[in-house]
Amino acid sequence: MTRLSQFTLRNFLIASHDALATAFALLASFYLRFEGDLLADRLPLLLRILPWFVAFSVVVCYLFNLTTTKWRFISLPDALNILRVAAVLTVALVVLDYVFIFVSPNVHGPVFLGRVTIVLYFFLEVFALSALRFGYRYFRYSRTRQHARSDGAAPTLLIGRAADAEVVLRGIENGAIKRLWPVGVLSPAASDRGQQIRNIPVLGGVDDIETVIRDFESRGKPIKRAIMTPSAFEPDAHPEAVLMRAKRMGLIVSRLPSLESGDAPRLTNVAVEDLLLRPSEKIDYAKLESLVKGKAVIVTGGGGSIGAEICDRVATFGAARLLVIENSEPALYAIMEALAARGTGALVEGRIADIRDRERLLRLMTGFRPDIVFHAAALKHVPILERDWCEGVKTNIFGSVNVADAALAAGATAMVMISTDKAIEPVSMLGLTKRFAEMYCQALDHDLAVRSAGKPHMRLISVRFGNVLASNGSVVPKFKAQIEAGGPVTVTHPDMVRYFMTIREACDLVLTAATHAMTPARPDVSVYVLNMGQPVKIVDLAERMIRLSGLQPGYDIEIVFSGMRPGERLNEILFASQEPTIEIGVAGIMAAKPNEPPMPTLRKWLAALEQAIENNDRGRIRTVLKDAVPEFGSTAA
């Protein structure tokens, strides 16, 4: 039996129940109100109008969603709908009574139904529509709680505000979260303390975790797990201290990710990255969905950390077709498997291709005809590119030029290039090559705007952001590995600071920037910079990671300063000194006005770079790039 036929059958059964409930309420109200001759006189007319009134009641129930709501999840909004249905049907009876008075006055006395009958009907209708629904809801609720308690469920402490804890409790009750039995809540909000949330007591504040755990142990009911909700990671909840205390007491600690995007409740492990960030910006997911829903999307470098997350997001937000372009066969296989497991409904295709191969890229893109292209393919490791300049130029400059030209030839409406904060007044080959790619995209965007004379044209934008936690080559996985190996943890310089954000937040803000760029009102913006909060001192990051592992920096794990590498600087910056900024009114995103050389000049530099690469002339490459980006101050020899 198909899902559609099951759905239709379920609706039919619910509608039948509601019809019987209405018939019961109307008949019962008559039998309670009238007796003897009064009942006998009215009964024939009542039985004639009953089928029509029941049919009308089914339509009303459908209009108020009673026939399409699963009883397992019935809640306050459904109870309000029941009251609305009963009120509408009661008003209909009042109207019907007046019609009978007007058409056949005094046949059945002054009135046919009467006020008492109608009032009785209202309460009986509410009861008849509610009884089975809430009875079934309570049955499922009791059975789920019984199973949760009997199936080896671990006694669990919930940490976070009441609203977040309630989400977890609902997930446990409806079976979405299994093998947990909540015994109490610790809330950072003083107003929550002493209260109960779905019959689970708030036992104290987050600082009481050790006291509460010891109290349960003394009663022979040891707590095994702790769940940290999103509000438990707010600064006033002291998440680092809570995590360290919970681990010291032997608890398994999990977290409930944010439900902003509408994901189902699910638990994940607490990662060190969760404790390193300021609160994420609130994302308008409706806008992101409107950007890609039903569209054809290409992602270059789709097997990398950023590219893979962009693939996941555009598929989640309803892209009709997705082409993943990746140079690494294992990475392409991994992202294709991950997207297949998600089952988003998008038609996903993966192709091996190198963005340096201009002809191959043109064939793929023109054949696919994308609406939007996200260009995430790049060489990104600073020390490696300081040694191999030519490879960085080939991929980050010529590869980006190929992607931009192919997107234009394929008729795309937008191309979004993932850039880096290292492109601002660059001191490394990574930053320099990315800055050159930005300038090409800016110049092409400007030329298309001039040629279109106000008509719609393809937009080319660049989005800059800093280090992405847990991405390939990030310092966090490196520190984790060094701590697990017993140290030492290597930091380049005691004063080194960097900006950090999560992969999910970075990609959502990239999509948000794209939605802004697609609005006709802002053709003057083509470079966006993500707001990454306050920079993090790398040595402080290393010390926090060591402590969160239950060790002491300098005692259990040494921190060694290895010295700055070529192409590095102590502080990253967000805008160049000659780059005017624009306030665009979007939380988490800033913008810069285009500041690029004309396209003929860029093409002259590209031709010179191509010739220098063919001759392996490192000095000529440096001269051309220095001419193109005068603020370049690379320390590479």
C-alpha cells in the first residue's frame, strides 16, 4: 500500500470518527433535554436533518485540520481547533433553530432546539471530539515513557533553560530520542528553579551539577548521562566548567544541536568547537530556501569541508538538481554517499574534474545549465602554497577565472566564490591568489552590470571568512591529535590570533550573502565579509583544549612555540585600508564596495602570469602579482 493510500485511509477513518462524534453529541443533547411527547414530536425532523448536519460537520473538521492531524502528536493547537469546530457547529445550530422558527412557527413550540439543547450540544461535541484523541495521545505517551524506562534507559540530567529542556523531553516522549530517562534539569535561569517541566523537576543551577550527582549517588540512583542544550553553551551558563565537572564525575555528555533550521531532535557528542564560539547569528532559513528551491546548483570542490557542507545545505533547502564537481575521487565518493543517505529529493550528480581544465569545465557547466554556482575549490594551506607558487596561481587564479567564465557561458544567474580573510592586504600566496580571483570576479560583475544597462545579469560575488573549526587542516583537529598523542602541542607564536566559526554557520551565511546579492537594490556590493565575532588567541585555544581533555597545560601536556611560518601574520584583518565598507542590514554580514582594476588590465596580467608559469619564472610571477596587488607583502623568498 502506498503512502498516499495510507494517508487517505487514515483521513477517512478520522473523518468517520468525527461524524459519529457529531451525531452522538446532537442526539445525546436532544435526549438529555427532551423527553416524552416533546422528544417524540421532534425526533422525525431531527433524523431527517442529522445526515446533512453530520456531512457539514465533516467539512468543518477538515477546514480546521482535525482530519489531517496525527493523534499521536495532538497538543494545545489541536485542542483550540476542537473548540473552534464546536463553536462553528453550535452557531450553525442556532441559525438552524431560527430558520425553523421562521419557516414553521409554533409547530414544535416556540423553538425546535432551544438554548439548553444547543449549550448541551457544545459541551458534548467538545467531549466527543476530544475523548478518543487525548485518550490515544495519553496511551502513546504512557507507553513511550514505560519503554524509555524499561529498555535500559540511562538516568540523565538535562542542562539548559526550560524551553530547551522541554524540547528534549518531548523528543523522549515521542520516541525521537531513545534510551534516556530524565531525572532532573539544571537551568542557568533563576526563574526556572523549583519549577517542573513536563513532570521533571528543575533541581538547581548549572553550578549545582556536582551536588546533584552526589545526591543521586547517595540514594543509590546514579546519574549516567548529561545532555547540554543550546542554552547551556551561553556564556552565563559556564559551559566549560559544566563539561569539565560532568566528565570528572564520570558522566557521558551529549548535546542537542540548535533547532533553528527545523531539524528533528537528535543528540550528538559535545565537541571542543562547541565551547569556542560566540552565539551564532540568527539565520533566515526561509530566504535561503527561496534562493535555491527548485533551482539547478553547481558546487566546485564539493568534496572539501566547505564544499560538502554547501552541497548538504542546498540539497536540504530544496534544490532540484545538484552537480558536485571534485578533483579527488575519494572525496567525491564520500560526499555522494552522504547526500544519498540524506535522501533530500534533489537529483544529485557527481563528476571528477579539475577547475584548471577550462574545456572540461565549460562542457560540464554548459551541459548542466546551472542557476547558481558556488565556487569552493581551491588550494588553501598557507605553508604549502609558499613553496609551490605556480600551483596556487594555476588553481586559485586561473581555476577561478575558468569557473567564472564557464558560469557565464552556461547562463547562470549568480556565482559565489568562497574567499578568505587572508585576501585582505595579503602577506601569503594564498591570500594573494584569492585577492586576484576576487578582483577578476568584481571586474566581470562590473562589466556585466554596465553591458546590461539595468537589465538582470549574472552576479559574481566573493564571500570572505576566517578559519573554519573542524575543517580539513584546521588547528583544532591538529591540537586534538597532539593531545591524544601526549603532546607537545605546537603553537607558532604566543601572540597569534585568528577568527573562528563553524562550518554550518559559515555556509549558511554564504547562502545569506548570495540572497542579498541577488536583490536588484544592491548592485554596488560584490565582496561580503562574515562577522566572526572576536578573534581567538591560539595559545589560549590550546590551553582550553588541554584542560577540556582533563589535563593541565604545562604539567601533563607541554605547549611549544615553533615560530611563525612563511606567509603568516599575527593578526588577520577584515577590510583593506583602501576598501570602503557598506552596512547592508543583514545580521552577521558586512560588505565592501568594489575596488578593482578594469578588465583589460586584469587580462594583461593574466596573460603575463600564464607566460611566466610556462617558463617557471618565479620572479616574473612575483612581479606581476605585486603589480596587480601593490599591498602584497609576502615574506616568502
